Amino acid sequence: MNNLHVAIIGAGATGVAAFIALVRQGACKRITLLDASGPAIGQVYASQHPELLCNTSVELMSLLPPHYHDLLHYLHEHTNNEITLADFVSRKIIGDYIQDRYTRYLSLAYQQGISVSFIRDAGKQVMRQPGGDYLIETRQSGTIAADAVIVCTGYTHPAIPEALASYQGDPLFFASPYPEKLMLEKIRPDSHVLIVGTRLSAIDAALVLCRQGCRVSLVSPSGDLPAVRSAVMLRPIQASRLAWLTDSAVISEHVRPDIRKWVIRLLAHASAISLREQFVAEAESIQRLREESELARQDKTEWQYRIVGMINVINQHSHTLPEAVKHSLSAFLRATGRYISAMPLKNAEKLLGYVDSGLLSVEKLRADSLQKSDSGWTLSNPQGEITHFDALVCATGYAPPTHSMTHNGLILADARDTSAAPPRLNNHLQLHLAHSVSPESVWLAGISTHLSVPVVNALFVAVEQVNRIAQQIKRL
């Protein structure tokens, strides 16, 4: 074990995973965690409502690779012996698991003679010092010196569309469905609620509000709901199948069609069911939800396994891919994002139940015609029909961290100057300052890496990243 002092900025799921990786590998002698919210809390897994499920299976949620059964062991010990690796569990349970493992490895760190401290504050910037170490400026607690830094900050503020921005501050406008407790405390059970968005966060909002007895309308320009899957488990795909993407011969105006063919070949590889049988033709949102739910019940959704392996391989190579390939690949995968960010079958069945009971509707509609009224909001459809809503929920996602790079460090901010340089990372996720020959002992992990390729599960990717980072720190 070396004598390094490592600072981890951000102590949510990724920060805790980084802490555990450092302790497990004996990578340093001293660790400082820095987070304004407290250790092992984070934003993603702070939800307490049982309706809010993770959209990936137990197998991909372990903090201890390659021991992908660690979460399963925790669940059998603390909750339900009948849970399997394929099951989806609530985000509250994952939050409890992260807290449990943080506590366990904190105790183990002390046993190993590793000094651990936690500072309840947010980092502002990381500056390289002449002696080679780093100075972290915090918002309220002064500065912290460290030999190495891992930046694990996650999503920042809700991404609010311009059409909704003026409603901020209204007591019945919610910039995000999270924490769900705020919605449930302020929205009456008999309310008619408009949710802007039709992806996973909108599904979460609809489930908790419909359960409370609200009537809910989901709207978005596409009206597309996430696809439906029965499980999300890792089925490895040979890395050699990615080799052609780095071949300069395919870097041309034909890149995008080539990538489309490659993705289709990967999804079809070793599948016992034809792709035609696995996918539903373009249809109205609720009808497609019904048909996709039936396919998932019949285990005819093998794409759900292939897509995990495909995205995993792509992310492992994302920093080495030529920019032309990366942009085309990212654009194509975003276009198929409803499969990458699919919903669990259990959630789909609940949605259909609320649709059939008259509590839920889904419409292909823009929010541009939204108007504030004395008692709420009104929204007009293309036919001129006006619907009144008592409450408004924005479920259009969160903005990623927007860090920027200076000549001697990294500025950590919620909203950076767009003229400033974004962080430049090498293939090992290390910060590489301009005009510097060698990379810094500063790593970015999780959402902070600004991955341009979608991920099936951010925690799975982050855990893999921080374990590779811990190995590098151990060699310093």
C-alpha cells in the first residue's frame, strides 16, 4: 500500500464505488470523501417509494466486480430469498445496499490502517500545485490537498424545456419527479396532472401519481414510451466484433449505414428468435405497449441481453474510437434509445392497468401551447380541444455535470461557460491539461466522464471505471 492521499469528489453511488475499490485494492493510505449531501445518499437512489424500480436487473447492480452476485447475497440476507439475478428491485433497496456496503468498507478501511474522512461540502475546482499534488477548493470548507483526485459528481439540475421555464416557483409545478415525496405531499389525489415527457422519469411520476388516485396525462413530441423488457443481464459480446469501427477505411459518408448494419448483426448474433419476432411494428403508443408487454411475458425479447453486451463493449472502447464513428454511433443509438432505456415488464403491466381504469393517457403532443390559468394550466391539442390540469410535472431528465478545464486544473460547476474547454480525458479517464505532456493524477468517473454513447446502466459502467482507476492509483 502506498502513502497517497486520494480525494473523492462526490459520494453518491459512483463515489461510494470508488471508495470501495480503493479499499479493496489497498490503493492508498488516506481517503477523503467530499459531498454536500452526505455519504452514500446521492440523487438516483434516494427514492423511498416502492413503485420506483431500477430499470436494470440485479445482476448489473453490484458494487463489487467481478462478484456480480454481491447484491443478490445482500438481498437474500436482508429482504427476500426468492429474488433472482434477473429480477428488478426498487431504487430504495439499492440505496440501502449502497449504504450498507459503504459502512462495511469504512470499517474494513480502519482495520487496514487506511485513514478515512468525510467533508460535507461541494467541490468548486481542482488545481495542480507546483509540487505535483492537487488543491481542491470547496464551497465552504476551505481547501483540501491531495495526491490524486477522483471526480464522481453526477447529474446536476433538471433539464427544463424553454416552454416550462417560466413556471418555476409555482407551488404546483415540479421541475423533476424526484424526490417523489414533494409531489405526493402537494398534489391532491383527485388532481388531473400533466407530465411533460414519456421516458423513464415520466413513467416513474405516472406510477406514483396514479397509485395515489390522480388522473395523469403523459405528453411528448413523439409520444413514444420506453420499450418493455423482462430482464437486463450481461451476455458478453466478443470485443473483436468492434474492431472494424476503428478501421479508417470505413470513416466516410457511409459510416452511419455501416453502423446500423453492424448493430443489427450484433443483435441477431446467436439469437434463437428472429429479430422480426422480437420487435413490434410502428404503432400507437398504448397499442405498442400492450404488444411489447406480451412479447416480454413470452420471453421473446432476446434483444434485451444482446444490447447490454453491445453497449458494454462500446463504452470500453469509447475513448479510442475515431470521432466520426463515435458521433454516428451515438446518434444511431440515441435514435433507438427506447430499447436501451427500456422499462421493466412489471411497470408496463401497471401502466396498462392505469390506462384501462381511465387514470392514464399518453399523447403525441408538444407543450408549446401550454397556458397558465387561475386554477392550473390548460393545453390545446391540434384539433383545438383544451384540457385543464391542476399540476404540472417536468420529466425531461437532468443536465449532466458541466465541468470545464483551465490551464492548471478543473472547474467543477453546475453550469460552465460554454466558451471554456471541456475536460480532455485520455483512454484511462485521466484529465489531460492543455500544453501538458503527461496526464494528471485526476480521474473522472461515472456521469462526469461525459460519455457520448448511451449506457444501459450508469452504475454498472461507473463501477467498472472506478475499479480500473483504483488499479492505476495503486501503481503510482
